[in-house]
Amino acid sequence: MTLIIRDFRPSDAEAAAASYSAGRPHLMVTPAAVRHQVASAAPEQHYRLLVGELDGAVVGSGRVGVHASSGAEGLGFANLSVLPAARRKGVATALLAVAEEHLAGHGATRIRAWVDDEPTAVAFAEKHGFERGRCAHFAHLDLTAPLPPVPEPPAVELRTAADYLDDPRPLYLVDIEGSQDEPGDVDLSDLSYEEWVAEVWEHPDLDRELTTVVVADGRAVAFSAVHSDGGTRYWSAFTTASAGYRGRGLAKLAKTDSLHRARARGHTDAYTNNDATNAPMLAINDWLGYRRCASEWVYLKQL
């Protein structure tokens, strides 16, 4: 058995995506998205996509870098995944060793990792010195079943992200404002407009036709951003409203409208992910009919 840890090549995109999503039907990871993440990462992120090659076949991947836009000095990330059939063969351990060396070389003093809420993954993290942090939940919605009606718009206009192709900055402003108080342990509100365009707006899975934007007082004030796989799967990337427009049901309106249009287009399965403490968004998802299907934990390690 020959194990090699090396950097990603474009030809690895399909295998890397497969290793990331294997055993995780709640994730939507496309080869195009894998390539995009490598190409769009800001230089100061020191991003590396590592792959684990076992006897010539890519069986695992590690997404590694520095949270340069978080304002948290010295915080790195390392998210590892290995195909189920290739586990317990040292692939994840080897990926982690290379990731830690890379992050330490770029000034990281802590590593943050998302870990599936299942015994093997948790045991691996704790064995390697990680300590448990906050929790997030995945939920699934069957789009072949009836949806609640779209709420009556309260003197607002509904548009889509496709209406902002010439100038997406209004959506950036809503996104960053929403990120400032999004529950979580990493603040990503320092993301510059140029970085946001590269990482978010130009993401190959972003479905601008299904991303609903709420306009009030002449400007965008809420949206529900959507990724799709070009087939039947729908992923809620981020739903938020500007601070001065919260409490009016605009996030619920945007998400419900988007789901109705996705259902009409032929999407059958919708997925979302939320921090376990995000009570307002969890309540919206419950109202829409989402049901929890998986969970994950943040794990932290001091280098």
C-alpha cells in the first residue's frame, strides 16, 4: 500500500468532490466548486487543497488555510474527508500532519475543523488533540411535497440575483451586514468586495435565478442565496436581512419564494445548514418543513 499526500491538480476535481461528499448526502459538492475554491482563494489565505492518494487513486482531501478575513489572528482551518472504504489506513492522519505543518509555517496558532457528528470522526479529532466547540445542524426538505404559501409581501419588491449582474455590490452590502451577527465563532464580515466577488458571486454553483432578493425603500435589504447542481438538488447558501429590516419576515419571504421557484423548476431535494443557536433561522426552516438529517461540530486545536 502506497500513500502519498500532495497538492490538488485540476484533474483531481471529481475525486476530491467525491471524497468530500461520500457518506454525506446532505452536502452538495461539485467538481466545478472544488476547482473554484482553489482558484478564488485570496493569497493571504494561504489556501491549499491537499489530496490523499492511495495506490494511485485519490481517496481523501484536506481543505487547509488561514482565516485571513475573520479578524481572529492566528486562526487556521483544516477540514479533512476520506472515502469510507479507505478509512483506517492512515490517510486522514497523514493529511492532518501536512496541514498542521503548512498552517504553522504561516503563523497559525490554532486549527479549527468541522467534524461530522458520528463516533469515528469524533474519536479521530479527540485522539489528535482537538477539543469540541459549537454545533451546527443540517436539514432536508422534500420539494415534491406541498410548500407553505409565499407570505404576502409587506410593501416590498421581489427580484432575483440575476437582476444584479451589472453591479452585485448591493447584495455584497446585505451579505456583509448579515455576516456581522451571524451565530458562529468566526467573523467573516471583513471580506472585501473583490474577495466577495471572487469567492461568492462567481461561485459556479450560485444559482442567480433561484436567489431571491427583497427590495425595500429602493434598495436590496434581504436575500436567500442558492446553490444548485444543475439537476434536482438545492442548497441554501445564506439567508439574511439587513439589520434595520429584521423582524418583518423578509428572510422567510425570500427563502419561501426561492423554494417555490425551485420546486416549479423540478428540484426535488433542498438542504440547509445552521448554527444550533440560530433560533430565528431554525424557526423559519421548521415552518417550511425542513427536518434535521445530520449534525457537525467545530473542533479546535492549539498548535
